[in-house]
Amino acid sequence: MRKRTFALIIAVIIATLSAFNIKKDRLEEVFVKINQEVLYRGRSYETLGEATSTIGHRLTGSTNGKKAEEFSYKLLKEYGFVDVKYLPFEVESWARDTVSLSIVPRNSDFFHDVEVVALAHSPVSSHLKSPIVDCSDGVESDFEKVKEQLKGKVALFNINIQSPENKGKKNLHRSEKTALAIKYGASGVIIANAVEGGVLLTGTASVTGELIPIPAVCISVESGKAIRKWLSEEPNLLAIVDMRNFSRPIRARNVIATLPGNSKKYRKEKIIIGGHLDSWDLATGAMDNGIGSFTVMDVARVFQALNLRPKRTIEFVLFMGEEQGLLGSKAMVKKYKEEGKLDQVQMMINLDMVNNAKGFNAMGRPELRKFFDEVGKKIKAIDSTFTNVNPNGAGLHSDHQPFMIEGVPVCSPSGSFPVKAYNCYHANCDRFDLIDKKQITNNVRFTAMMLYALAEADELPVKKLNDQQTKEFLIKQNLKNELIIGKDWRWEL
């Protein structure tokens, strides 16, 4: 009897192990198919090239932005998605007209014109003549040092951390620095870029997506150094800013393609994978964020081409309005909350300026990182160039943020750009020639593999956080102060 019982136990163990191996082999088998599909039939590079050449920039609220929405909708339909829809939302559109910056000593007729671009959500009209106050790197301690001098004057600060005194401090987003300048009474903002070579960048200066009350402009790093040198010799320099812009309420649209889950138990659980489709208007937005949004669309194509039907429902989302303040993703979260659908969203995967993916960022959730480490071993077995290095730090200022502050686990592929490409962030050189076909292909194949593993898992490695847990998580991730400045902190101070 004991021998028979022992034999039965051994048989059960063998059967269990066999079942595990089948499941394991199935995952690896799918990974091989994804790899082959993307390497030989991938279209991310080609479709991004087509969009940048035929549409141009994809500024939310513009004619080009509408064309980009329609381009994506049509493409996802061509890939075989039955359920493709628009999610419309209203935004305060903004577009630049003219801007100039002149520097002049007080009581002097000598004007020095400086090349400049307006930052988004600056006023529709502004004429300002006011003294300049150097606010260093624009973190709160810098403003505190000059708060007695700054009221009614123009704040000059860096886009990044440059001062030795601020070494080790967390940098703030340009909109957060502008919000602090407004708080301390500045009448205008001049932000010095950090990229050499006369590069100017644009971007929003508003934390809310609404117009700010003061003009905000960007100058080159070289101009910033020259003005500071001049200030040291002539403390009473004046900045003259003349600016005209356009702004009006418009409707923009996120584009959503849904792949229903094939399991009765899990199909109500959703994984959202998205990237922002919109771009700024100085170039064609190939890097920010054509590379992310067109990766998402090709991952969607792969799932259809291979007829992959994992347990969970997947929503492939192209967000608009990200550059103006995460407007599309905020609209989606708001709508899902109102309709009682947000509880179905179990994870959000965000692709914003992701290039040459070699790992996945667990965004502050160590249990998710363990999953990435294990699945990453299987991906690495397919292609050894996948390094399987998985960071675990949460941040803000992209479309994952509205989901994260509602307790939804978020993550992102992790990779790197060449320095040349990084230097074109929000600049007039963000064009298609920055995109490397092999590297965007890596985005698609490795992201598709990890997405399938998550959507097919028996249990997701992370759970949604309740309200109190979310608050504690954001504090632990050192994000509270930024969210307060950005008027996105939902709890009492």
C-alpha cells in the first residue's frame, strides 16, 4: 500500500511538472513567433517614416493632430481590429505665433536680441519690460534665496541642475519651475536650455494645461551663459519680451483598439499599453513620441498577425494632449472612473521616448520587478542582446501618471537613445533621421513578448493599491512635492 501511495505521489508530481513545462514551453514558443514576426514583417519604422513625411508634426488641436488621429485609427483597422474607437476630450489648444526677446541695460538705447522660442500655454498676448533676476536652477531653494528681489521681475533659470549647490537635488519639470516662479511673484520666465550648439526647446510651461499668466520662453545654453556674464557686469539688465500666441477650446481624440481576453475568468481585467501620439510643432516628433506610439501600434499588429489571444483584455491606446499636460490620459482616467471601468484596469504600460528596449522599469513595485527578471530570462534566451536590466523607479510627467495616482500599477520598457537624439528633445531637430530601424524593432519585439507574458499570467505579480496605499506609495517614491506643485496631489497636505 505504501509503495502504491508513493508511486501515486510521484505520478502526481511528474504530471504537475509536465504541466509546468508545457506552460513554460508555450510561452517560449510564442516568444519565438513574436521574434520572427517582428524581425521579418515589422512595420514600426516604415509607418513612423510615412507619418512624419506625410503629416509632419502632430500638435494637439492642429490640423496635423487630427490627421495623426485618423492615420492611427485607419492603421489599427487595417491590422484587423474590429473594436477601434475615438475617445474625444476638450482641451485648451495652444499654438505659437510670434515671440522676441531683447536684453537692454537700464537707461540705455542698446538692445541685444536673443534667439528664443515661446513655451506652450504662455499668454495669447504679452509685452513685458522688466529687470532680470538669476534664479540658478529654479528649484524651490533657489527661489527662496531671491524671493525679496523677484516680485515683478523676470526669473532666469536653467532647465536642469547645474549649480554645485544643488548637486544631488531632484530636478523639477519646466512647468513646475514656472509654477514656483509665479508663486514667488515673477512677471516672466526665461529658461536656459542645457544642450550646446544653440539648440532651443519648447514644451508646456503650465502644470494644468491652462494658460499661465506670465510669458515663458526658452533660450540656448550659450545665451544663458552670455546673459549671466552680462548680469555680473551690469546688474540692472532688463528683459523685453513681446509675444503673441493662439488659444481656444478644441476637441482632440485618443485612439483605442481593444483586443478582448479569451478567458471568462480574466477577460474583465484590462492591461492598457499606450504612448502619446501628439508632438510639438518645431519638428516632426519622431523621437518624442513617434518612436513610442508607433511601437505600440506595431505591437498591436503583431498580436493580430499571430492571432494571439491571451487571457486578459488589452487596450492599445494612442494618447493626444500629453505635451499640453497629460490631457488625453487624464481624460481617459476621468471617463473610466465615471463609468466604473477604472477598477478593471489592472496595469498600464507606457511608452514615452522608449528606444532600444533592453529591460523594463517596474516603477517602484519590487514584486513586478521580480516578474520582469524571470520573464526577461526567457526573452534573453531568444536574443542575448536583451540585457534584462530592470530598473525600479517611479517618476511623473507622462501618461502613466494619471493611472499611477489612482493606484494602478504602471511600468515601461527601458532603453536608451544616442546623445544626438536626446539633445533634440522638444527641439527643431527631432526628425525621422534620429530613428534607428534596428532599435525601434527591439522596442516592438521585446515589448510584445512582455505584454503577452503579463496578459497570459495566471496571476498578475502586482495588485492595485487602495487610496491610502497609493498615498503612501507616492510619498515613498518622493513624488509628493512635485504633485503638490503640479496641483495633482489628491490628499490633504
